[in-house]
Amino acid sequence: MDLSGIFGALLEIVGSPYHVFLLLIAVPIGMFFGAIPGLGGKLGIVLAIPFVFGMDETAGALFLIAMHAVVHTGGSVPSILFGVPGTGPDAATIVDGLPMTRKGEAGRALGAAFGASGFGGVIGGLFILAVLPLLRPVVLAFSPAEFFLLAIFGITFIAMLSGDSLIKGLLVGFLGLMMAFVTLDPQTGAQRYTFDLLFLWDGIDIITAVLGMFAIPEMIALCVAGGSMAQVSKEGAKYGMAGVLQGLGDVFRHWWLSIRTSVIGAFIGMIPGLGGDAASWICYGHAVQTSKTPERFGKGAVEGVIAPETSNNSKEGGSLLPTLFFAVPGSSGMAILLGAFVMLGIQPGPGLMLGGMDIVWILIWALMLANIAAVAMFVLAAPTLGYLSYVRGNLLIPFVLTLTFLGAYLSHRAWENMVLLVVLGTLGYFLKKYSWPRPPFVIGLILGGIAEDSFHKSMALWGPSFLLRPGALIMLGLIVLSIGIYVWRTIKGRNIAESYHAG
Amino acid sequence: MQVSAALNGRVGTALAVMLVFVTMSLIALGFPEKARLMPLMVGVPGSVLGLAQLIIEIRHSAAQTTVDADIAEMNKAERSMFIWMFLYFFGILGFGFIYAAPLLVFGFLYIGRKESLPISLISAVATWAVLFGFFEKGFEIPLFTGLIVESIIG
């Protein structure tokens, strides 16, 4: 390993005031784009490209990657405070982040989210540095068969996120899967449930679906209940700096979970085509599955904030590698970044491994440093942000509704998305009102398309024997293990409850 | 037997979910063979599970006869919020973000929630400033102008 090259790149960033300045400017801009629903990192990069045009390749790439690295850190803020995800992958943070806000723990949730994001970004970067020599065979080993089973693995988490009623959880998950089929059939090109509406040809927009399922119901519920987002009095609530520091400490108290979800996130990010949305839900499901007290999840468990936030930021490091070395972007944000790199004079492809590693090290370090800078900057702002959870609902609702409609429109620049928003918002409200779990819907919607596409490809390539490929067998083992753990825990929980009532 | 609105809502939600699955499964029968495979693989078990949940909810509602006194009040607030959501939708759809959103914010605060005039006005102006100044001018992001405004302006 080229240690002098690796640490030389670090010195090139921290030793140059110009580079440090660019990094410190890029971080709040990136967080801002993440925090406003519908804007997101992709638009941020597109808008920043004219500013980096003319910069040298190191400075320009450093600015863009630092901006992109912290988008999801910003996205966690509206997710936790208002139940409005800044970007699609931030939706998983709502499940426990919003209940924490309701319990008066907004500061703790924000501290955990910022700390986990920074931790994930750094661990993700270190993981990438460590596995770089092994990267190529691992990434290339992922065929449609493994994609399909990885998607099924994620879908099995629906059961774990179902709460008290498995049937309700499965139904909502299946509903998400059905909505994933609203698009052109990937095999035949036939229209499915699109009713000749062009905007549905690309499928149901994830951001609109998440805003409909979470933001609209939360605002209606807030109006019905009255008061503020936080449902406890300010006295004793953890929205101040003490709460923020407690949240930061939680990341290290749950260090093993933080490391695991960071590594899983980075690994998923490395696989082109799987999508970043999947990473946060898979890691959330992993946290539920491995917790000794899974019943706390969905009710304000801090691990439910840590898991998706670590993976959100670590996957950016992962997706950087196929982008740079195979010129295959690991996410849609990376696809735009790829174009920007080419414009700056960086030629992605296998050739980088031979003669362009300097810029690769710089980008990985920039990713890590941006995450650290984001934590430092926004931990200080977290108590003020946490105070927003005590703003009266009456004042909050019209702004959040405006932002929600704006986010749905901007995600695809299609007014038809606002129709979808209202339909899904109405459905989401009644699901919330009558205690149907909503996260399985998003998992189904995200993974349904991936599962179907890769299933057809696998069948076309290998027939049913695709299940016997080595990678597929490993994935099958994980699925069986995951279901086995769930069944074992359910039976164990029931036995404990029965013995409690009997005693 | 008197059944509360909440229980009717539970049955209604379960019925709606089941009907979505049944309808989508029936529609899927008209797709080409390969295109209908996955929708039917999910839709048919979804319909069966939906029916099971519906039966559970009906049995539950038959067992419950109490009426929650707060429900009428909650339903009123709920209806009011749904009306505002649809006003937002039709307002923005017709007149776009720049014109409709500030008016809707003002209307929601001043008429809907009886906030003071200065707070309602400041909120409306702030909304306009963010949408017009920040998005349209600052970032040059063209916002939806509204179908009615588009048809008038051309």
C-alpha cells in the first residue's frame, strides 16, 4: 500500500488554506441542499458546476465531493424535526427520529444523527482505503442473482418493521411492492398501471412517496392534536446542548452497531445499481434485527437514528469507487459527479489505478474531512434547530405543507407528482391513524423494482439455477438466518409475555 | 349496535387496502405474460391477506360498542386539515407556487387558525421571499407557474 501517497494527499488538503477554505464552504452548502426537500445533492452539484469550472482538478473535485458527502447529514434535520425527509435515503431516519422529537429529545436525535453521519463518513472512508486492493473482484462478483437476493433480504426486514401486527406490516410492504410495479415492464416494455400517463412511465417517485407517507400525515396529525411537534414541555426536554452531546455519545456507546452499519453502507454503496435508498433501510432493519429490545424501535430508539445515518454517509464513500475505477456511478448523485469530474479533467476508469491514485486519495480524504467538519459545524447549531420542535404547530404547518408540495414538484419537475402526493398523503394519514406501520411501504417501493428487474435478468441468464450460484447461496443463507432470528425472537418474546401473565 | 367512527375507519382502511390489491391483481391479468408475473405474485397474496385483515377488523368492530367522546372534535380538526390540504393542492395547481403559496399561508394562519394579522402577513411575505427570491432568482430554479396562470399567460 502506498502510504506516502495516502498521507501525502491528506497533507495536500490540510496544508493548503485554499483547500481547507473550499472544504469549509462546501460543507454548509451541501447540508443546505440536503435539508431542503426536493433539492438534494444532485441539484447542488449541478448548480455548483459553473463555480468550479476553471478551478484546478484537485480544488474543484474536492469542493464537489465535500458538498456531496454531507447532503444526507443535512437531510436528517427535517426528517427528525418535522418528519419531512430532505432526500429519499433520509426517510429511514424519520421512523425513530420523529418519535424522539415528540418525546422532547430533538437535540439528542440531532446529535446522534450528526455524530452518526460523521462516524459513518469516516469509517466508510477508512473501509474503502482498506478494501481498495480487493475491490474489483468483489464488485464484479455481484450479478443480477445476488442483486435479486439482496433485494429480497431487504424485503424480509418488512416483517421486523411491522410492529404489533405482522399482517398489517406485510400488507403495507406488499402495497409498496405493487406501487413499484407502476411503470413500464422492464422485460416487455408494456405499460403497467400507468393509464397512459407519461409521468408514471418512470415509476412512482420515491421522494414524493416518502413525503406523502410521512410528511402529510404528520402535519394532519399535528393539526388534529394541536400543540407543537414535541409533545412534552420544554422543561426537562433534551433539545439543548446536553441532549446533543448525549446523542453524540450514543454513537460511541453503540460503537459496534455504528461500525457495522457504516461498513454495510459502504459496501452497498460500492454496488452500482442498488441505490442509496436501500442502504439506509437495510441498515435500519439490521439494527432492529440485532437489538436485544427490538420493541423499542419506531418509538424513539436512538439506534434507529444511528443505523440509517451512518449508512447514508458511508455509502457515499463506497459509491465513489465504482464511479472512479469503472466509470460506473454507484448512485444517481455520483452519475452527475462523474460528469463533473470529466469536465475538471479527471478521467474515471481503470487507468486511474495505474496513474491517478493521488486524486483518488484526495477525494477519499476530502470525504472524511467534510464529514468531520459537518459534525463540528452543526453540533453547535443543533440546540437551536432542536428548539424548532417547540414552535407552535399552527405556525409550522403552512410552511411544511408548502415545502412538501415544493419537494414533490421539484423531485421530477412534474406537477403530476403533487396529485400523487395528495393521494399517498391521504392513504398515509389513515394508515398512521389506524396504526398501520408505514416504513414497509417505502422498503417495498424501493426494493420492488430492483427485485423484479434482477429476477428477470437472472432467469434469462441462468434459469432457476441462479439460486445455486455461490454468491446467491450466501445471500440465501443470510435470508434464512434473518427470518430464523425473527421467528426465534417472536416465540421467545411470546413465551416471556405468557410467563409474565401466568406469574 | 352502535359502532364508533374510529372502528368504521379501521374497517374502511382495511377494505380500501384489500380493494387496491384486488383491483391491481385484476388489472394485471390483462398484462402480457412476463409483465404480470410479479404483480400477481404480490397482488394475489396481498388480496388474501387484505381479506384476513378486513375480517379481523370487522370482528373487532363488532366486539366494540363504545363511542369515544373526543372523536367528533378530532374529526372536525381532521376535516379542516384535509380541506386545507386540498386547497393547497388546487391553489398551487391552478396558480403556481409564487402566487398561491403566500396566499395559502396567509389564509391558513389568519382564517384557518385565527392567528394575528401581522404574523399572518409576515409569514406570507416570508414564503413569497423564499420562493421567489431564493428559488427563482437566487438558484434560478423555475417553479411551477400553475395551469390556470399558464393558460392565461400562454
